Amino acid sequence: MIGLSSAAPQGGCSRAGCREAATWRIDWRNPKIHSEDRVKTWLACDEHVEYLRDFLASRSFPVRVEAFEATDAAPAAPLGRDAVPGGEGA
């Protein structure tokens, strides 16, 4: 199962069972239930970034992928209607 926490990023990969450090930040929202200002964040290691991004993009969720720094605790900017499914950076 994929981690579903919307809490501030802590630095570990969100893929279930993975204990690697995160190197990617995946910001996403489900437009059917989230307003444009409600963005969730998953973190991913290099091995799982494509898997997690593809999981979200296959559901047509707006997705943005950016490099993750352990100091990235601030909420992401809203993902508007113009966000590209599949994201950027990965």
C-alpha cells in the first residue's frame, strides 16, 4: 500500500515498505474531492519516483514532481487546472 499521509514531509520514501531517503517530492491532489488549494505531498526515493508519479497520473490527478531537500517542510503551491498529469522533473 502507498503511504497516504498529507503531513509535512519527513524525509523517507512514501512507497510502502521502502526505508530509503527521499530525493523527490510529489505534490498532487484529487480534483474530485480536493479544492485547488488542497495539495498532498508524497516523498520518493530514486527507485520509486516513477512508480508513485505514474500511480497518481494514471488517475488523472494533477501531479508535480520536484527534487526534495530535507528542509522542504513548507506546503506546496496549489496545483491548478493547468498542472500536467505526470508532473515535471521525473
